[in-house]
Amino acid sequence: MWREGEPSGPDYVFFQSGFVTKFRRRSVLTEALAMFSGLGYRVVTVDAGNWASEDDLHDDVAAALDFPSYYGRNFDALNDCLSDVSQVAYGWTSADTGLVLVIDNIDAFWAEKPEAGFLLFDIFSSNARTAALFGNRMACLVRSDDPWFDPKPVGAEDVQWNRVEWLNSAREGEL
């Protein structure tokens, strides 16, 4: 599925369609994560299934990305900290090929707080674009049980399904 010899490497397919990519099947996500890990990316995972509030979102993301203790736990502060992450100030090191933030089980939180979920994706995408300008790679992989999960465009781009599950028929079956 993820092959050597892709333009600029197998991670290229994730960045060519934007910095936030949707997944449904755990097996497909697991394979993508193995590819990223094998290429030297730092992979961090947060479980949105445990989020009952925006505070939970901020607490998990801050812990996963090693935000400083003064993090304000709001979306302006998230943007500021992700700006620092994009320049490798914290959250990962220059020894890492890049950073992959995995957001698993987004469905319940998205149903209750779609605006907060959208802001998280949009802020991440914007800062990942900034990271690319500095030669840094950041990706956000979002897993949903919903085969029709369709957040608004983030970073002025539609959030695409990964290339294995791109066809509607490929998202049917096991999780």
C-alpha cells in the first residue's frame, strides 16, 4: 500500500493532499503509522473518545506535544504553541523526520463539538503549512468510525481520505 519509490518517498502521498488525512479502518491507520515510524517520524496519539469538553482536547494535545506549563488551553494558545511546534521548539526534535499527530475516535466529540474539532484541524493544518516552509513535516491523521465523515475544508482544503480508503466501497467492512 505505502511503497518505496513514491515521489519524495512514501510519506509524500499524505502531504500532497493536505496536512490532515481521514482514516476509518484501524488496519489502514496502523499500516500508515508503521510507515511513518519506519521513516523516523515522531508519532503521538490522542484519543478523542475520552474528550467530554474542549478542556479535555487541550489537556490531551498539550500533554502529547509537550506544551509548556503556561499553555492557556484555548484555541489562540493552541495556535501559538503549534507555531512553536512547527519550528521544532518542542513536541519533537530535529532528529525526527517529522511529527504525526493521530486523533483517534473523533466521532462522539465531533458530534458534540464540531466547531472545536474543526478549529483543531484548521489550526494544525495552518501550522503544518508553516512547518513545511521551514523544511519541517507535520501531519494529522484522524480516525473516524463514520465512513462518510466529512469535516469542512481545513487550511482552505478539503480533508481527504487516505489513498487506500479513497473509494467509498473501500471504507466498508471491519474497523
